[in-house]
Amino acid sequence: MNIVNILEEIEKVDGEIYERLNPRRAAMKSFANMGKKISLAAMPLAMGSMFQKAYGQTTPSVVTDVLNFALALEYLEYHFYNHALVAAPSLTFTAQQRTEITVIRDHEMAHVNLLKGALGASARAEITYAMTDYTAGNTFPTVYSDYVTFLKVALGFEDTGVRAYKGQAGNLLGNPVLTTALQIHSVEARHAAHIRTMLNAAGATGLKPWITIGPGGIGNDTGVAAVNAVYAGEELTTQAGINIAGIATGVTAAAAAECFDEPLAKANVAVIANLFLKDGFKLS
Amino acid sequence: MAGAALLAAGCTKDRGIVAPSSTGVTLDFKDDFGVLNYAYALEQLEAAFYIQVASAPPADFTTAERTYFQDIQFHEIAHREFLKKALGSNAIGSLEVNFSSIDFKTRNGVLTIAKAFEDLGVAAYNGAGVRIKSVDYLLLAGKIVSVEGRHAAYIRDLISPGSFANLNELTGSGASVSGALDASLTPDKVLPIAATYIKTKINVINL
């Protein structure tokens, strides 16, 4: 997309586009500044808030809702990792582990900033660390002192994040914002696979970089019953009415479940997210 | 007439001309079938690669690596077969691959290409999503792309631990470091790269 061309096209029918974008006649200056703050890849998102400003038209509320929902999840992920890195002295990392968790923390921060910038005035209230409870009401009391527990909760966040974005894709059908959402979605999938690799290195058993069928045929392959809701439905082996198990020689039920990740509806994601939010700050 | 047709077919055979490689396949992006066939083409390529790796893994592959590459092989075969079935009579034909440039004998050779294919697959699905008109197909593409992302992360970590989401390496494929956004490429960028490994001519219309 050539943003300057688009603005020029609009100028032909609306000579005051630049002033509408910024009534103080410094539109191009602020546009240039925006370019510095927001990468080209984020332009579809930024365009949405620019045009909202210019014409007072709301971005379809369904899109705003998706982005605000994503923003809430990204805040939750960011604070989870950030606290581990800066304020959990009992949780010890090797230098390599610290580097890798920092990469993920920084990605979540970038997602927060991207979404916040795109939403502008429509952005939801900030979620601070003080509003969270990463022990989930003492379900994971050692989340910030035991490395494996920390990673298992991290995995819950990442695998939930992948499912949450997937579940919202349909609401962005054909919208340029979809591409940005998909680009976040696959980064979360990379995180999830890496946390699984870190867990394997720490001696966890039964985990692959991809979600396989858990003991007893359920979708949860982590061995942590408290996160069953994160994986409910991941055991699915049928897609679009086509049975994937046995679709070719060697494609077992496990392979069939592994090779398709499943979406999760917003309400189900909220139930999981709310386990980690204190009363008064839960998502609706 | 029947005799002439037979004669023509006979002549073609005598010359050793195989119809699919001379005419190729056509991806018609006018509708969702075009996007699904595009995915089907890429999954055919990935499946063929992993089948060859899994049938004769490099000697320096660990046991765990052999197991996971078997897994990935079956994931890609399942994607390929699923798309073929979902497309039904709209499916393009089978593609003939050309892996002559790939070093299948060494771990490094295999991992290098595996990384390239997985990152390309992620970029391709991310970039094609916005073209999809059906919510159901979009969701199916979403279900596949995150698994490709998991493959990519796993393979990247094998090459260099901690490089699972090294977006700096992917900016040439549309990734954004500042936004922590993964690669995203349009079909016109993906297909020439894929074509390096595909013998069958792929024609593109209505892109």
C-alpha cells in the first residue's frame, strides 16, 4: 500500500484532508513523526486511526473490539514476563534463558505499543502488573520461584494467545488489519513452540513444539490439569468435515491433531485470562 | 477423428513429452480456490521435501530430530491431502519438484532448507489471508499457519538456540522488528522463490 498515493487520491475529492487529519495545519509533520514511531508493517493499523480522526467515522466497532481484546492479552503476557525478568529474584535463569525470555517480553511490549497506537483514543485502559495475579488464586504458587512452573504458565499464555488471535480472524475478514493480526498470531506460535522446547530442555515430558493429544485423548498435552481449558478442542482430528486421521499412510490421530491448531472463542479466552486478573479488573 | 486423436497422442508419447510439465498448472486467484491451490502447491513442496528427509535422514541427525522430522513430514502430508480433498475437482495437479540443489546428506543442509521453507510458508499464509473471502477458509488457513510457525521456531532453534523468532532475519520478507510482526509476503513474491524447487511450470492469473 502506498500511503502517500492514497492521501493524494483523497485530496482530489477532499482538499482539506490534511487539515482534517490535523487541524493545526501540521499534518504532514505529524504524519512524518508517526512514520518514525510506527513501522511500515503497522501502517494498516495506523491508517485506521488516522481516518477515524479525519472523518470522525468509527473504525467498525467489531475491529476495535478485536484490537482491544488483543491489547488486554498482550498486557497480560508482557507483565507476566517482565515481572519474571525484573522483580522475581527467586526465579533464576541461565544467561541464555534470560536472553530468550527477554526476546519474548520485548515482543509482547511491541505488540502492546502497536495495538495501543492503532487504537488511539479507543484504546482500553492500561492493565498494570498490580491488577494481575499470576499465581491464578494460588493455583501456581511457585510461578515466580520455580523455573518449570514459570514455563508451564508461560506456555498457557502463548498457546492461549495463538488460539485467541485465530478465533478473532473471521472478524477481520478482508480487512488490512487482518494481515497485522496474522503477523502477531504466528509470532505467538513461535513463542509457544520455543517455550515447549525450553520445557523439554528442563526435563518436562510429553511436550513437542506442536500441541499433540494429551493423556486420555484430551487436547491438553501439558500434564497440568489446571490448564485444561487452554487446550479444550485441540484434540480435534476432523477439519471441514474431512477426517484427517488416516488421510494418508502414517497420519495418525496424534499427527492429525498436531497439524491443525484450533481457535478459541472470545468468551472462553476471557475465562482463562480472568484467572490471572484480580477482582475489579477482569475482562467482560 | 478418433484415429487422428490416437495418432496425436501416440506422437506426443513418442517424443517423450509429458503433458503436465509442458503446460504446467494455473493458479487462478479470482476466488478462494486460487488461494487454496496456492497453499496446496506450497504444501506439496514441503511434503515432498520432508518425505525425502524422513526416508533417509542425515547421518548426524539426533534421535529426537529424526522423530520430530517424521512428525513434520506427516503434518505436511496431512495439509497437502486435506487441501486436495477440500478443493476436490478444483485442485491443481501434482507438482514435480526439483531438489537437485539441496544437500540432503548433512544436518546443516537439511536444516537450512527446512528453515527457508517454514519461514516462507508462514509468510505466504500471512500474506494471503487478506485475499480469502470465506470465513471458513480463513480459519482453516489460520489453523495451518500457526503450525508452520511452530515448525519454523523448532527448526530455527536447532540451527541457533534462541533464534525461534529472529525477526531481524525476516525483515526482507515483510517482518517488522519494532512491531514484533512476523513475515508476510504476497503470492507474487513467494512463488518465484518456491519455483526454484518446482519443475512444473506454475502459471498465475487474476492476482
